[in-house]
Amino acid sequence: MKVLIVLTSHDELGNTGRKTGFWLEELAAPYYRFHDAGWEITLASPKGGRPPLDPKSNEPDFQTEQTRRFEADAEATAALAATARLDTVRAEDFDTVFYPGGHGPLWDLAEDADSARLIETTLRSGKPLALVCHAPGVLRHTVNEDGTPLVQGRNVTGFANSEEDGVALTDIVPFLVEDELKRLGGSYSKTGDWQPYVVEDGLLITGQNPASSGPAADALIRLAAERSDVLA
């Protein structure tokens, strides 16, 4: 299986003067789920090269066994330092796509036409796709073939308003993921703050928060295997 992992290139947390980017756990946990399953992994970002890491995600309180494994893994860190430019990758070359979160995607990937096209093409080709935490916000401009919002009528989750409030960024982010998914007609649900929660609706998998990233990857691996068996 070939999986494309799409990361943000945005590093400014609004006008706070603080840095943001992707959340390390949301890359590391899925990365090793895919790696240990024997999948071929490609990393991409809008600008290519090394995407910005949210520095808070690598503080001691947020480190995990998987983040430490990633930081010590020369192959993984080399891949991260040389991500492909998103406008050079094609959905046709991959079996599935995974979007880690972090606050960065709300500024760049959510408005990126190449990202929207990748998501639409992947799902229309009958391939599964997963997004976790803030990354479901990247769906805001994606549409079905009839022009309706892609999430309209779908069961979805993503970073909850209460979680955004918990990190005191409600007034900083360009939009709230929960509110946006509801505005677009998605059937949004959540569990308790910071608890793992994954929602599947057909080929679309969404996870609520960082703790959901590993379980979302597990769901993607299972769904990709099922699709492969059906197509075999």
C-alpha cells in the first residue's frame, strides 16, 4: 500500500507572534502504524521541504513513545526534511491519504486548491482518506461532483470547540473546526475532550484530537485492506 501524508507549511499562530505547524503525535503515531504495516510512505506539504513543527507538540508533556521513536529515526526525519510539494503529487499514485492536524492547516491547507482536488479525487476514485484533529477543517472547500459540500450529510468529527477553548485559541484561529463542519451540513459528533474518537462514513475517516491519530490510522489500514480485497 502507498500512503500520502499531507502536512501544513504554515508556521504563524495568527497575530500572536507564536509559532505553530503540524502536531508531532499526529504524524508520528500514524507514521509508525503505516510503517509497521509495511506501507510505502510519502510526505508532502504545500511548500515542500521541511514543514514547520508546532514547538508545543514536542514539549515533554506531549511527547509519547511514538514521537520519541520518530525523533530518533534517521529515515523518518530525513523524509520529513524533504517533503514533496503538494502540487507535484497525484492522487492516482497512492492508495490512500492521511492528514495530520496541528493548527497550521487551518490557515493554508484549508484554503489550498491542490489539497481540495487531492481529497475530492481520492474519494471519487473509491479510495479511503483520513483527517485528524484540526485537519477535518481542510474539508471546508471540498465538494461532491454535484457541487454540494463534501461533508454535507456525512458523519464527521474534528477538534471540538471545547478543546479549542481549552487551549485558549478560540479567538485566534481563522475558524472553529466543529462549527465549520456543522455549517457545511456535516453530522458532527464528539466524545470527551482529549479522548480518542474516530468516525467513519464510507471512505471518509475523521478523528477528533491528537489521541485519535493512531486509532484513525488503524481504521484507515483496515478500510484500505477491505477495499483491496474487494477490488482483488
